[in-house]
Amino acid sequence: MNTILIRGASLLGESAGDIVIANGVISEVGKTSTTAEVVIDATGLVALPGLVDLHTHLREPGGDSAETILTGSRAAAQGGFTAVHAMANTNPVADTAGIVETIFDRGLEVGLVEVRPIGAVTRGLGGEQLADIGGMARSRAKVTVFSDDGKCVGDSVLMRRALEYVSTFGGVVAQHAQDPRLTIDAQMNEGSVSAELGLAGWPRVAEESIIARDVLLAESVGARLHVCHVSTAGSVDVIRWAKKRGIAVTAEVTPHHLLLTDESVRGYSPLFKVNPPLRTATDVEALRAAVADGTIDIVATDHAPHPSSTKDCTWADASFGMVGLESALPIVQHALVDTGLVTWADVARFLSVTPASIGSVSGYDAPLRVGSPANVTLVDPSHRSVWGPDRLAGKSNNTPYADRELPGRIVHTLFRGVPTVMDGAVTDVNEMRNE
Ligand SMILES: [Zn+2]
């Protein structure tokens, strides 16, 4: 399959045009009379650059009852992603060159998306000694993003040293901002709902105080900081202040924090148990506004698959996290595009161009332009359907959106010119590459 013609797509949500792909690269954009071996009729579909996730838990090695690199890559493709960053909290932890290379190689072998391993900041996520950051950076996986996600780098000395170290080679530390002492046994957002339900509260200051400390640490050593899954209006204020001051900070928000609130916890369904917790309608509003005005740079999924044994149980016993790759674009459309807060061109920026730039993933700086690798996502924005397990392509079913009507459907995904999703279904790319 050497040439593909995508006919009549709305390019970045704007005027309709064709996209011609030759040998994995976009060779023409606009009105064309070129013919191709494969023609995709994209009338009514919006063409976006392939989506890039900076925050995915693929669970391999060690968590294959929840997800593997293969099943997580399928979930990513189904959601319109062509690159994902795999978080380091696997078993063993991705804290050495050997482990990140194993993950990187398995991603290449599966071939559905670009899998970029994230390296741990501290050895074994133990928070006591720095991991082999230099070794991971120099490895075949060329790691540039480092995170202890799932845990916060709480020690200020270690955090400063990590920031300083990664800045020597253009890397970034992605912090899971959660003061551990302020969140001992915390179960949900601290507020009137937690008081009513009798669940231990998770105060906003546990997140905001760490972000405030970290932006000042980043400033003091002239390093770049990325803040994972911002969940409160106060965090947005701190980040806005830091950016105004010229501090090199970027921030992400998850789709679920752009839609759901702690009111969802009233039914005690563990599907709504997530870290950081769902906050309030005021926070959701502030987070949406922050994406629209650029204070929050990107949307990242925090795709956190769990087997039913750790979700189909009591609230207290359940694991934190929800799957998010397949539903990310529908939630973004629902919360931000259909509400008029952002355009599809903005979506291309915060779900592809900017996350690729933060993660140093090449090929995403000129979306849908001639000469770029053909990473393309075609979405039908007029589609509406009730969300269900049939929309999930990964191994776990812990979605909080079951039975909710959502807009948008990813119809086709192309990864370097190879269709990874056709008519809404994940393809066997290795078979296709051999054709
Ligand atoms: Zn996290």
C-alpha cells in the first residue's frame, strides 16, 4: 500500500480538501486529481494530525492482567493516537536503560503507535535515590521525559537535582503533584460531598503546594517542569502566575477532569475513583477555561487500566484510575469543542503538536502539511452514540462513561501512512505492511 488518497476531509475542522500519502509521508494537500491505490472517502470527517499522549499506563512489564503494550497500543490507535508515552510505574519499574529499551523495542514490534518510554526519576520509584537518568537518556529509547507518576517526588533536594540533571540534555521532569503527608488514606476530593459520604478527603492544597514548590525549584535551576493531571482551579492560578513570571512550566489536564465532578462518587462506584480525585464544577470550569486560554498546554489521558478484580469491589478496596485512550477525543469534543471553547485547530495543538513537542517526538510540528509523516486521524464529529465496552480496544473495561451518550467517533487512524484503524476497527498492521 504505497499511495493513499483521503478525499474531502475538513482539514483541522476548516475547509474541505484532499490528503495524498505516498510512502508514509504526506505528499499533497488540497484539491488534487491524483489517483491512489487506496481511496478513503472522508466526506463529513474532520482530519487531525495523529494524537500524541504524554501520559499512558501500558502496564507492561508486570501488569499484563490489566494491559500490555499490544493491547494498550490497540486502545491508543482506536482513540486516534499515533504516539504514546508509557509511564514508568511498571513492575519492574522503568528505571534503567535495559528496561526502557525492552519497552521501546516491544512498541516497535507491535507497530500500531510510537511507544515512547518515560523513565523513572528515582530508583524503583522509591523517592530516595535518582534512577539512572543519564543511562536512559543515552539508551536506544532516547528517554527525555522522566516521572515517578503514581507517586510524587516529595524530597525537594532530589527534585531539584533531577530538574538540574535533565536540563543538561533538554529533558523534562513530569511531576505527579501530591503531598503524601496531606493525602494519607485520602479517597476523594475534600469537600461537602466527602463529608456527607464519610470518605477521607483529599485537600486541593496537597496538589497546589507541590506545584508552587516545583515551579520555584524549576526557576532556581533554570529547568523545564511538566505538571501532570492538574485538577484544581488553584493549581491553574499557580501555573498562570509561573508562566507570567517566565518559568518554563507546561501542564496537562485529563479528559475526565474536564467533565466529571465529585458528585459522581455518590453512588460509591469505584469507576469514579481516580488520582487525583474528581473535583467540583467550579474546578471543571476553571480547567476548561485554562485549556482554552493556553494556561494548560495539553490534554493527556492518564489511561489507567485495571482488571475487574480491583474495580469490581468496594470503594475502599478499589484501585485508583480509569481507562481513557479511546474516549479522550469524544470527551474533548463534548467538553470543549461542542461548547464553543476551542476549535478543532486548537485540538490539533493541545492533543498532538504540543504534547509531541514536550515529549521531543519528531514529525508533529507541521500538522497535515506536505512533507510531514502521515500520522492522520479522521473523526466523525456528527456521530453520537451511547458509550459502551464495544468502544474499547484495550484489555480493561474500567471506563466511567458507560451508558453515557457521547459525540464523535474515530473512523480512521493512519500511523506513518499505515491504516491502524479502518471504519472504526483496529487493523492488523503487520499483515498490511507485508502486502
Ligand atoms: Zn499520576
